[in-house]
Amino acid sequence: MSRSAHPAGPRHADVLPEGHYTAPPADLNTLDPKVWARTVARDEQGVATLGGLRVTDLAEEFGTPAYFLDETDFRARCRAWAEAFGPDADVFYAGKAFLSRAIVRWLHEEGLNLDVCSGGELATALSAGMPAERIAFHGNNKSEEEIRRAVEAGVGRIVLDSFQEIVRVAHVAQSLGKRQRVQIRVTVGVEAHTHEFIATAHEDQKFGIALAGGQAAEAVRRALKLDGLELIGIHSHIGSQIFDMAGFEVSARRVVQLLAEVRDEHGVELPEIDLGGGLGIAYTSEDDPREPHEIAKALGEIVTRECEAAGLRTPRISVEPGRAIVGPTAFTLYRVGTIKPLDGLRTYVSVDGGMSDNIRTALYDAEYSVSLVSRVSDAEPMLSRVVGKHCESGDIVVRDAFLPADLAPGDLIAVPATGAYCRSMASNYNHALRPPVVAVRDGEARVIVRRETEEDLLRLDVG
């Protein structure tokens, strides 16, 4: 297989109009620990390893594309979040980031709670043994069937997202002879400084009940009057992939003001406040996420300060990290297929996956890193765009990155930080088969979500 350098393709990104880089990294062979899972390294031959296993061997055994998840890293991050917030707070893993029965078992073993937002996620959680009282149920349009199953199971809390849902949950709970613990999700009008589609606390969007105009206060009045509901607190979520804590400070202040209004009007101090999740991770070396202990300290200080100013007892704090736990623990492994150099622009590197296994670049214009992992190379850096095999011009995995100029068909490249929202949002577009998720721990690899087969596709096609 030829490893000759491709004649076209710029060596610096400043010639690219929409490029994000100004210069190639000093060493293309370095795997930045900021964006890679903790047990990723290179062996003496320069092949990347995960938990001591070579990616070349993993590719041979499990095929490509595939998601490889560092179980050691995942468990360590669970413990870090639990220890940072301590026994007087609650950490709910946001299952929407990525959920499987193995993940549920790990969460249970590491002492975390679980946030679900659909009947399917609830079914997965219950089937894997997560105690129902440690489950929170989210969603802006929960069906009556989903609500009934959640109440019957005894979930620890249902987050109410609308005036209609207040009545709906109360009706189901009363019909079952139960009193369901609930929180009210409020939109606090905070700009989260993130992509429009993942900023969720401004008022012009589908989630929650607005503080503006007294709507949230009215929701509290209604919830407190219904026998089927036990209102335990207020929930707020301001967005996703957030690095700046300023938005949380404004959100906490406004939620605490609502708690004070509830006390003054109803003589009730609600015991809990959930500040949601959305903390960012490093997708590239330029990202600078905060550590769990920093987040816990900052949020605790914000809530305590605001409650003292309002004359309130400090409520129990909940947070909902999902991406921040699972995102950095996995990478997607691809095999290079065709390589198309464009003189003066860039080189297109096509892989055997694409938008069916990672829609985030097309959907959010998300940025990722990418590295050659089946070998090292001393070739010059080549400005590249990693693309998939689907019939869409927008089928882009990594928009702009540097790869070695001697990259060739058959090489393995990997995109780190794909643990969150990649498998969860994967599709069968072009009848692609969704990749497996393979967990690696202490030199052993096992499939926790198997690769789809053509038989799986045809089994659903009843025509």
C-alpha cells in the first residue's frame, strides 16, 4: 500500500476561509490527554492503545466503524462527580447522552442517580436494576402511558414541563392511589452562550415554564393544590456544552427568588433545587472544561449566597451531568477509504462511517479532533476534512483538522470525545448499520451494544 504524500492540500489553515486553525500542531502523533480517554496511549510501535489493547487488534476483532469506551475512565468520572458534590447533594447522570444496560449497572455501582427522558430510557433503566427511587423523569411531552409507567414504578421525581403536565401527572398519580414527587422546570431567561439548538433557558423554546409574567409562580400554585403531587423543588437547565459559570449564577439567583416568593405566598420552603447539567468537555485542545470539584464548589457557593440573601434555608442541590461523564471516555474508530486532494484548499478523507454515527457536526457545527492511530508518521501535516460515506454534502465528521500527508487507504483514524450523543443520535440513514459500543477495562474488551446487522433492518421492514 503506497504511503506517498498527496501532492495537493495546504499545510496551513489560514488559506481556508471557514477554517478554525491557524497553524498545524507541533506533533501530529501526540494524543492530547485533554481530549482522549484516560487509558489511551501509544505503544512502542506507535499504535494507539486503549486499556492496553491495540486499536489495530480492536479493529480486527470488532470491525469499523465502532465506538470504544474506556470503562475505567467512565467509572472514575462517576466517582469524581459523586465525591465532589458529597452526600448532601444528588448527581443524576443524564441518560440521553448515552444509555445502555451496562451503563445503568455502572452508575448503580458507583452511586449515581439517573435522569431519563423517554419511556425507552426508563425501560432500560428499570431492566438493568436501577432502583426507581433514584430515577428522575424528564421530557416536554410525556405521554400518559409513560407517566403511568413512571408513577407505577415509583420514580423518585417527575420534572413537570408544562401546565398541562401538572394536571396530567396529578391525574395519573391519583388514579393509582399515589402521591408523586415532582419538580417544576422553569425557564429563567438566561443566555447560555452556546448553539441555538442546545441553549434551553431562553424563553423562546419548547422546554419549561417561564419565570417571566408570573407563569412559574402560577405553576407552583397549581401543583401545591393537587393531592396527587408532592412538590419538592424547582428545576432549571440553561443549555449544553457550557464553560462559563456566569449563566449558572444568574439562573440560581432567579430560581432562589422564586423560592422566596413561594415561601412568602404559601409559607412553604421547597427543599430542593436542580440546576441541570450542560457542563462542557474538551472536543479539541482549545477547550478548557472545569473539573467536578470546581463546579461543585462554584454552584454550592452561588446557591448558599443567594439563599442567605433571601433568608432561606439552603436547599439540597441536584445536578445532571451526562456529556461531562461519558463524553470524554469514548472514541470512534474509522478506517480510511478514499482520499481526495483539492489543490489549494484541503484534502477530503473519506471514512467508513459518517453522519449516521455522528450527526453532531452536521447538526450543531460541532468541532472534533482526529488522529492517525494505526501508526505514527513523520510526514508533513495536511489540512483535511474527514467525511463519511453518505449521500449528503453535509456528511462531515471533522470539518477541519491536520492529518499526516502520507495518510493512505486502510489506515485507522480515531475521533475522540464521542461518548456523548453519537451512539444516542445514530441513525440508519442510507440503511447504514449502527456501530457497536465496545467497553474496555483492564486489558479486556466486551461488546455492550452490538453492531446492527442487515437482518435487524429487514426484521423491522414488514412490507
